[in-house]
Amino acid sequence: MATTAETELTFTSREHPSPATPEDRAAILANPGFGTNFSDHMVSIDWTEGQGWHTAVIGPREPLSIDPACAVLHYAQEIFEGLKAYRQADGGIAFFRPEANAERFNMSARRLAMPDLPEEVFVESVKRLVDADRAWFPTVEGGSLYLRPFMFASETFLGVRPAKQYKYLVIASPAGNYFKSGAPAVSIWVSADYIRAAPGGTGAAKCGGNYAASLVPQAEAIERGHDQVVFLDAVERKWVEELGGMNLYFVFEDGTLLTPPLTGTILPGITRDSLLTLARDEGLAVREERYSIDQWREDANSGRLVECFACGTAAVVTPVGQVASRDGEFTIGSGGPGQLTEKLKSRLVSIQRGEVADPHGWVTKLGD
Ligand code: PLP
Ligand code: COI
């Protein structure tokens, strides 16, 4: 039993009675994939109106029992986060900007009419899980332990109003490459029929509903032989916003970068924000400006645009080689990874893995 200093929330620990065998675990860790395998434990904390957060447990990862009238099953009052724990060059374990995930979690909570979770509880919860499951780090190059904190309306109630009970959980999944193809660059499909987020909607929140709405356009992309869908703005159907689960950057021949601005319809990615800083550290000019699909095609064809990449926790930094739409296809640069993309990726990854100094104080060690 231990108490977090500011919230007086007491965590109870329960060991898993029958964790994965070392052989099964080793097989998973040698080939983790993304999102298909899970560690032995989970964190669970409950919230009840009038009582606040209570019953914090770090225990075995196990199925939940919920009533068929549980509010989340009907109105999708649910939010989540995604962050990774990394093995460090010195053998330790660290997180990358976990307080930024905690802050974004609460932004999402407010948009979905859910209670705030104190940021220190969020950070403590991921630390406790990683501490319990430190045997679950992949052994493959580039592997990490992906953490999925989430919260849902757990009240048994069918009226349409904010629930009076919530559950916050954290699970962990050993992760390798997000893209199955392992190709050096991905190909993306411009969705003409579907949008991801409209002004005033929930695009800037990380809620499950946004991803549910992206599944049909994402399936359309896959059907046509592409890896990901890219969404345009809902109003003019012209401005490039983001992919289903990643932000976008464009690199021009004069060495400048551009990324779409945070207008409320785009998820404010922590990787996007970190790369803004790292690019400026390198003396590069980065503009947060709208960029149209027509301009994108024109610049790729003229050679003015030399690189493009997607970024996010799961995808890290992934070059975009090909873009396809109903109007045809175009290739960016050589169609493979570009120099600046590789440089920024390596800068980011080496900070995350403790291989170089951390000038912005982004790395939180497990023991801190
Ligand atoms: N955009 C969307 C829609 C996402 O789901 C994600 C992933 O979390 C991102 C962007 C990138 O955000 P981050 O860099 O914080 O992982
Ligand atoms: C992430 O990068 O953490 C994401 O959440 C993207 C996707 C797996 C939903």
C-alpha cells in the first residue's frame, strides 16, 4: 500500500496468480507486433460522483464485468491516451513527456464531460504498471512498452447525460513496428467521402468515437492498397489535416518545414510538438500553416516538396512516399525516407532512449 502525496489516493497491489510463462513471454517479446499482446498487470481506479477517485488497484490484467446497460456501451463516453516506456542506454526505464499525456487526457475528459484525473495520479499509474511489468520490454530493435491509459463511463444508466461513475484503467502492450509492411515509407489515401472531425466537434480530443468514425475510410485505404487514410477539413474539403492516428509534416527544398495548425479539429500530438522544438533547435524554420491537397500535389510534382512524414507515439516518425486520391497518385521526393526525416527521427529516438542529453527535460525515469 502506498499513497500519492497530493491526492491521498491509496494503491493496493495484487500480484498475478498465474502470469505468462517465461517461454511464452520471450516468444512475444521477440516478435511483439503492435497491440496484440499484453502484459500481466493493469491499473484500475474508480470515480463516483460525490466521492471522487477511489479504489486504486494495481492487479492482474483480467476481464471486466459490466452491465449491458453500462453507459459507455451506448453513448461512447470514453477517452484514452497512448505513451511508451523505453529501455534506456544505461539499462534503466524511462517515459517520454508523460505529463503531456496527462494534460491531454484531462483536455479530452473535459470535452467528453468526464472528471479530471490529477496529473500526478496519471503519471504514478503508468509508473506503477511499468514497475510491475518490467519483464515485458521487447527484445527487438526499436521495441518499447506501449501504455494505454483510458477512462469510460461505467454507470448502469440509459439516460443521455454525463455518467456519475467512471473507471480509469491502464494496460500495457509490448510494441514493435506499428506498420506491418515494415516498408521504408508508407502510402496514404486521401479520403474524399469521409471527414474525421468538424469545427466544434471532438477532433482535438482523444476519444474512441473519433477512431470508430475513421474505420470505414481507413478500410477504404487498405482496400485500395494503401497503409493509412489522410483526412481533409470538413468545411472546404481542401485543407490537409492528419491521418487516422498520426500528425503530418512537410519538408520543402529550401529546408523549411510545415505542419497543419491546431485549429481544434486535429489531435495535438506530443510527437508533433516535440518535433517542432527539435527542428527549431536545428535552426530550421517551421511553419504551422494550412496546406491544401492541390498545393501538396503541385509541390510534389514540381519537386518543391522533397519529403513528407507522419508522426505519433505508435508510428514514431514514418516517411510518406506515395499519396493517392480519386484524382490520381503522386510520389514525394524519391518515394523513400528523406534525409531530414531520418535526422529528426534519430534525434527524437535517441532522446527517448537516453542515448543523448535531454535538453528539454522530456525524459522521466521510472525511479524519479
Ligand atoms: N493524431 C491522431 C488522430 C492520433 O491518434 C495520434 C496518436 O496518438 C496522433 C495524432 C499523434 O499523437 P502523439 O504524438 O501524442 O502520439
Ligand atoms: C498512438 O500513437 O498512441 C495512437 O494512439 C495511435 C493509434 C494506435 C490509435
